[in-house]
Amino acid sequence: MTTHVPVDVRRPAADEQKLPLLALLALATAVFITSLTETLPAGLLPAMSTDLHVSESATGQTVTIYAIGTALTAIPLTAATAAWRRKRLLLTAMAGFAVANTVTAVSTSYSLTMAARFVAGVAAGLAWALLAGYARRMAPAHLQGRAMAISMAGIPVALSLGVPAGTFLGKALSWQTAFLAMTGLTVVLLGWIAAAVPDHPGQRQSDSPPMLRALRVPGVTPVLFVTLVLVLAHTILYTFIATFLDEVGMGGSTDLVLLAFGIASLVSIWVVGAQINRRLRTLMIVNTLLIAVAAAALALLSDSQVLVYAAVTLWGLGWGGAPTLLQTAVADAGGDSADAAQAMLVTSWNGAMAGGGVVGGILLDLLGSRSFPWSVLVFLAPVLVVVLAARTHGFPAKRAGTAP
């Protein structure tokens, strides 16, 4: 993890006005690869399950095992590599993706595929604990929120372009081609990082606050709870979106539906990047409500293709900015313990991803895919309650250190 830099309200000097866009875009591409590697099976489940000779619910666990790899290793690996130079650590993590995606593409064994996906999750644990803090360190204090928004833009781009493109490649050529394309992009990114991303030193082990100390900081626990439950709700539906669309007669439109979701996510992250310094709490409330309205529409109105597209658009508008909002909230709340708080957020996020895959698979087998939107509504209720209650710490009405 990198060192937390508190918000500074001094007037910036002229040479501090600009962001290192080329370097931030490299980080955004790393986020893109991390996100797309995790979610790519969502658009490829039927083809993957056929070739691997397992059910679609079993194939959905390729998302689960990835998330388990991240959840189990993010905290211990972050501590073990705390003294590493940041660029070296980022290059190592991205090389892990290249290896794991290549093995996934050439594997004909479900067991080997699951092992490769676990390795990819381990690489993600390193990357996620590093990327948000890396972006903050490259920007002056008054532009840190915008720097994080740029780097996190890789998530909605992965959803708006990556997953639909991967789904298209899977249909036109093969699902293996989609994973090999990820390997090629990762190799290009390794050169880009080496050339354009500034290096930063690691930190002494003694600089990393204990996890229990971070949990005692007011505001950290509410943000971690919201992260866990919100991501769980989202993952249940997103992992099995192709299966849900098959059920409502839109199986042939999975790539277009994901495109609509992703474009809306891009709009969301743009709005969040522009408004997060002053309206983090409001944005978190509004985004949660948008996802709830979308889930209700999918539960009640999925017989209309137009309304499905409208619901998915609202879902994207609510979801796209969530990573930036939650990472900023936990960094603000953590203060001197921000490094430990970020590592726990990564673990909570990916624990929820793992749980979402498992819960979704159980729901699919017991109740069918139409139960997914209802489950989202059930989980969002406590999320909204906690966000509303965390007015002083966690999701404050006014961020500390911001100008009035």
C-alpha cells in the first residue's frame, strides 16, 4: 500500500496544476485489465461451460475463485511487499495477469482453469491495493480526487467496451481468443508502465498500521460494510447477466446490454470525478438509489426489452462511480491508517465478489435467474441505511480539508 496524502487546500503553484495524464492512463489501463479479467467470463459463460464440460453455475465460479484469490492474499501480500519499489510491484502484478490469462486461454481442464483464475486473483490483490494510492501520489493534493477518477475509469471502460468486445470475440471466434487478447494488451501495458509511470519508494514495515487499529478509526467500518454488501448485490446479478438475459428472451443481446451498462458507467465516473470533492455523500446516496430502481425494474418489467435497457442504464449510472467513491471514502476516513484501510477495502470488495458468485450460483439452481434482481433489492436496503447513518464519519456531509 502507498502512503495516504491528506487533502491540502493551499493555492496550488502553476507547475502543480497539471495531472500526469500519460501515467494516469497507464494506471487506468491496468485497472481495465484487472476489471476485465475478473468479469470477462460473465459474457462467455455458455461457451466456456460447453468447452470445459461443466454447468454454467460451475463456470460462474471462475469469477468466484478469482475473487477468493484476491480476498485471501491482498492483506498479507500488501504487507510482505510494502518495502518494494512501486513500479516494480506494479510490473510484477501485471505480468501475473499475462501468465494467468494465457493459461486460461489454452486450458481444456476445469481444474487448471480454476487454478489460473486463482493466480489472476492473487495478481489483482497486489494491483488493487496499489493502484488507488499510486494515483493519489502522482497528483497534487487538490487534484487527487480527479486523479483517482481517471485511474478508476478503467472499470467502466472494461464494462462498456471490454466485456461486450470479449463477448463478441467469443461469439465470432472463440472465448479463448478473448483471453489471449487480454494477454496481448497486458504485454503492451508492461512496456507503457516501464516508460511512462514514475517510480515511488515503498515504505518501512513499521509504517503500515495494524488492521485492528484501522478498524477503530471512526468511519472505516461503515465504508467497509457498504463495500461488502453493495459489491455482493452487484455481483450476484452481473456474474450471471447472460443467464438472466437468456431467461427473459434477450440472450442474443448480451453484448449490447453490457454496452449500455458500460456507457452509463462511463457517464457515472465522469460525474463522480467532477463532483466528488464536494458531494461524496450525496453521490453515494444517489448511486445506491439508482441501482435499487434498476433492480426493481428488472424484477418487475423484464418482459419489455426497452425497459430492460433502461434499467441496465440506470444500473450503470449507479455503479460506475462506486469504486472511486468507496476508495476515496475509506482513504478519507482512514487518515494515518489509510494504507491498512485500503487493503481491507480490497479484501472486502473481493470477498463480496466471491460471495456474489456463490450466492448467485445457489439462487440460479434453487430459484432461477429471475431471483437475481430481487436479491439486489434485499441487499441494498442495509447499504442505504448505513450510508444515511454515517453522516459524521464514513460518508460525511462535508469532506475534511475541502474548501467551503
